[in-house]
Amino acid sequence: MNRHFRILGLIFATLACTVRADISATESRMLAFIEASNPAALELLIESVNINSGTMNLEGVRETGELLRARFEQLGFQTEWQDGAAFQRAGHLVARHAGADAGPKLLLIGHLDTVFEPDSPFQHFTLLGESVASGPGIADMKGGNVIMLQALAALREVGALEQLDITVVLTGDEELSGHPLALSKKALVDAAIYADIAIGFENGDGDYRTANISRRGSSGWVLRVQGTPSHSSQVFREDIGPGAIFEAARILHGFQGDAVLRGEEYLTFNPGRIVGGTTITDSQVDNAGTAFGKSNVVAESAFVDGDIRAISAEQLSRAQRRMAQIVAANHPHTSATIEFDEGYPPMAPTDGNRQLLNLYSAISEDLGFGPVVAVNPLRAGAADVSFAADHVEMAIDGLGMSGSEGHTVNERGNLDSLPLQAKRAAVLMYRLAQATVTQPVK
């Protein structure tokens, strides 16, 4: 039997026997270890947050990687820093623990970078109360990296780490991906191809009672429009037409009012920047542009930069085809093209992902933390787990630190969620390992 289907059947069998009102003695030892080591975990979180690792601060991203690299090596992982020069970023930390062959192969995903570069006023960890702190990347996602390490340390404490084959990929460019993506995300994709199950330690929607089993993909589109320049008194004339700006408006209105596009659940598309006139310039690097034109001249050129978010590759493909059809229905004496970039792929809500969430939720209830439900994809942005999701049988994300106001200078982290999430992640991985021992599939 194919190993992937064997593992999937194994998890289904595990589900039938893990919904219970108590925990094992070994699991209790893991929980006690996490509770006792939480002060040290908090110290690591503070040290990590106080290192500026804005995506383009390459030295800071590497420093954060080195801080965590030492912790993985203490747990017996073999580590490697994969340099990012080929895609203009710092690179990625990859850690490998080759455990038992029989169990599921796990991929654990995090990232080292934040959106706060060295010129941001937001640079340090600040305790705001007994259980709340602020700091750059505290929830997105330096807290998640610490939670991952705590869960792995608990598994090692009880001797269960040896039962698991684990690859960890901590990327250095999640907040601003390097290009080409084929190189930027290669470490992640290669690890996913090897793995059976992917577990992401992002902060999800910031609520510890939820997890992600789907994420919408995010990709860009660029619309370029040409018109016939003329004196404004001749606009709409049979041999001149409406010009580039009117044609761009026609296309955007067509997107907005189209029943096919607006009728797709979870599909959104947004024009974020528009430039039009007689002559225009565009800088994709700076997300800026200039225009020269006069009110008495029919516009010759227009440019629109936007994004599109979809829940599946099929939905994205349908939307792109429909947008291209609308673009091609040009007014006389105008022309237009639309280009789509590769972007972040979607993480579709598969049966395997739902089963993994069910197992995680049952564990949460066993631990007294209540059930866990799926995040509405409309409330979840793109994340690195999406590059892994199509290559594994099961994927889940959002197992990191709960918090609020990410990507702003008001970012908060819920410190109580540090041990809570570590406990749930540790027991999840432990039960995945135990399923191989207790529920063999022939």
C-alpha cells in the first residue's frame, strides 16, 4: 500500500481511540515539563523579539536563525543554514531529526523574519501586563517558533522524539518573499515532498480556539491599457475612442460587477494602485508610479496593479480566465493586457486537513482547553504552509502564539498561550507517533 495512504488510514484509526476524558502518564510528564520550563521559554522569546529581523535586515534574520539553531542542536537535530543570496534574502534554517521509519514524517514550519525593519520605531519586547506583551513579531511569529521548540523539548524529555521523523523549516522571507519563488521556497517544497504531515506555527487569526486548515492564495495582477491620444474635444469620436483611462475604468467596473467573479465564495480581487495619462512610469520595486497628462488631452496610457486571493488553484484559474475575458472586450481604438504573477498558492480545505483538525481539537478538549474550530479563510492571509499543503496528506496551521494587531506597532502577544499551545502541539505529535505503535496497518 502507498505509504501516504497508509499514514492517512493510521490517523483515521487514531481518531477513533483518542477522544477521551483523560491523558496518559507520559503526556502528563510532557505537560509538567512545559510548565516548569516556561520561564526559560519566555526568556528565549524576549531575546528573539529584541533582535530586529525585518526581512531585508539580512544580518538580523541570520542572527535570529543562529539563536534558534543552537536550541535545535541541543535537542539532537542536524541543522543547516541555506543561504538566500540567489533570491536576494538572508536564507532559511533547516533542522532535521531522523527518527523511526514507521511513523508519519512531519514537517514543522515557521519563519524568522518580521515586517519591522531597522528604521521602524517598534523594536523591543515590552511587558504590558501579567499575560500580555508587545514587541515586533511577538505573535507573527517569534512566539510560534518558541512554541515549536518547547513542544519538541517535551517530546525529548519523555523519550518520544526518537519515534518521530521531523524536518523543521524556518524561512527568512515569509513577510516579503524573495524571487524567483522556485528558489525562495525550494527548501520548504523539498521538505514537504518528503513529509506526510505539515504543521505550521503561525499565529492564525490570533485566537487559540481556532486553527487553519485552509488559506487563500495571494497573487498579483497587472493591467496595462493603451488608448488613442487626441484633443479632449474629440473624445469618443469614431476614430479616436474613449482613451486609456476610460477603458481602464470599464475593465475595473467589469471586474466589480461580473456575476461570475462576485459569485465565487472566498474569491477577492483588489486594484491597489492606478496611474494614467499621456505618459506614465511604474516601479514595481518601490510600488510607485508617475503620470503626466492634461485635462484637455485624451489619455494614451493607464496602469493598474492589484492582487487576487482564492481558496483553490481551480478557483484561481477560473477567476484569471474570466478577468482576461473582460480585459479583452476592448472599446474601439483601445487595447489592454493583463498579466498574473505566481504568488502564494492556496491551501485548500481537504479531508485530510479536516481529520487532522479533529484530532487536534480532541487533544485540546482532553487537556481542558476546549474545542478548536477552523478559521474562516476570509480571515486568514497567505502563509508558507501553502507551499507545502499540496505535497502532504494533511496540513494544519495557526498553532502559534495568540495575539492581535499583527503587522502594526501595536502588535500584542498573549503570554498565557505560550505553554498552552506548546502542550497541545507536543501531545499532537506524541499521539501521531503512538498511532504507529498502537495501530499498525498491514
